[in-house]
Amino acid sequence: MGTLGPSSSGQEAEFAKCGVTHFRINSSHLTLEGLSEYIDNAQSRAPQIPIIIDLQGAKMRLGDFEPRNVVAGQQVSFALAETASTDNIPLPHPEPYAVLKADDAVSIDDGRLLAVVRAVQSQRIDVCMQSEGQLRPRKGFNRAVHPVALDNLTLRDTEIVKVGYAAGCRRFALSFVGDGRECDWVRRQVGPVEVIAKIERQDALANIERIAQASDTLWICRGDLGAQLGLAALGRTVAAIFPKSFSIPVLMAGQVFEHLTEHRTPTRSEACHLYDLLARGYAGIVLSDETAIGCDPQNALCVAHELIDAFVRGRAL
């Protein structure tokens, strides 16, 4: 499965020739107009390939603003708004303003940036950065431990589901599923559709059987899951998941072929890891950055497909 993005837009027909099974469109980084354009392009250039629209789900994201560099110890403020002001970064979700408390640890951009809450007001959260890097728009934001949960689809996700459904899309991937009830949030909007549950929360692991019963496919997403668990615990956790025990397909997502984002060949470690995934019963993999923003998306997809085909057929490349 390949993710369409800035680097791969226009390559849908070539992706189909490389053996892609589905196109993934990450709606979190698109306007409604941009989403419609991606759908139209994919349907016109490779109409035989199904489209999966990846929803924000219970993952809270920052709003739109110009990227800002931050350093450890810097004070940063988030505001309940869609766009930034001179002093504030937009965080357009009411839930954290009602739940977060002083001294809570906050994870931003899948753990790439960490902060500690200093003060919370009804429409403002002040934090002290604990690491340096770049704050970027539309990146994830949540409490590092016991993430703040949502109670329904966001208004934006509701609009995206309706736009996708009207365009003929019948598959939606839902981020940050907690216990499976979130799958009905999608179906309530448009009726029977295929819902993919993305496992990227610690509490979802305890509910994974219930989630599997409520969904049509599971994705084990190591980005946010790894940000919550840490690397050692992530390794133990993923090793304890047995895809063959579920009655629905299970796919692995998150840096499966990260090396292909900037290089033409995967590492030997990635190739061995892919073989292990298939041997354990994973139904496939989801390529994200490799095809969305990578230096050679078509090559990344072709390499991944050739390796999967070789492993499944037991032949050498």
C-alpha cells in the first residue's frame, strides 16, 4: 500500500504498474479541496486501485501556522484557534483545555518534541519546551501519558468522510482508535463502509480484540505508539502481537522501509524485518513517508513490492 503525497502526486498509474494494492490519502494534511483533487487524480489515473482515506480520528493536531524553531526551556503558548497569532500556536481542539493540568507531559509531532504544561486557561495552554526542534503545522499534540480522548469524530473528519463517500470512497482508516466504538463514528455518517482501525495508543493494546471485532482491518502504527511506549517497550509490544490470531487482515505501518525515503535501496535490516513480518502473518505493509515525501516514490514502491513477491513466492531477486 502506498501513500500519495507531494512527491508522488501524478504517479498513480506508475504505482499501479508497480503492484500497489491501495492508495492511502492522509487527509490530516489536506484541505477539503486538496482531498478532492487527490481523489480525482487517483480515480482518473488508476481507477482500478481502491482509495483509503486516513482520518485524523482521536488524534489531536495543531492548526495552520508558519513552522517555528524552538529550544529547550522556551515558553510556548497554544490557543483554541484554527490559525496562529503572533504569540500563540493554534490548537483547535477544546478537549485538552478542559483536561490538561500543570506538570503534565506533552508529546508533539509523534514525540519528536516534548514539553511540560505550566498553566492552562479556558482557551490557552502554556508549556515549557523540553527539547529543541521545529514546531510544524498539522502535527500531533497530546498528553504523553494517558492521552486525552475525543468522544466523536471532529467536525473536520465528518466533512472529510462525506466528501470521500460522495466521491465513491468506501474505505476509511481511523487514527487513535481506543476501544473500537470509534468505528461506528464513521459508519454513522454515511452508512456501511470499511473501517481500518489504527493501533497507535497504549490503551488500544488492551482492547485490541474488541477493536478487531468492530473493524475490518488493523494497522499496527509504530509512530505514535512508539512515542507513547518508548523504543524498548515498543519492541516488546509489537513482538507480542500475533496477526494470525485475528480473523481480519493486520498490516504493519510506520518506517517499514524508512531508508527508501532518501535512498534507492532498503537496509538489509529492513529486508530481514519484512520477511519476519510476512512469516508472522502480516497481510502487508503501509508505506508512508517512503512514497508521500520520499526522493523516489515509484522506486520505493517497486522495491517493496518485489521483495514481498520474492518472499511470498520463495524466489531470489
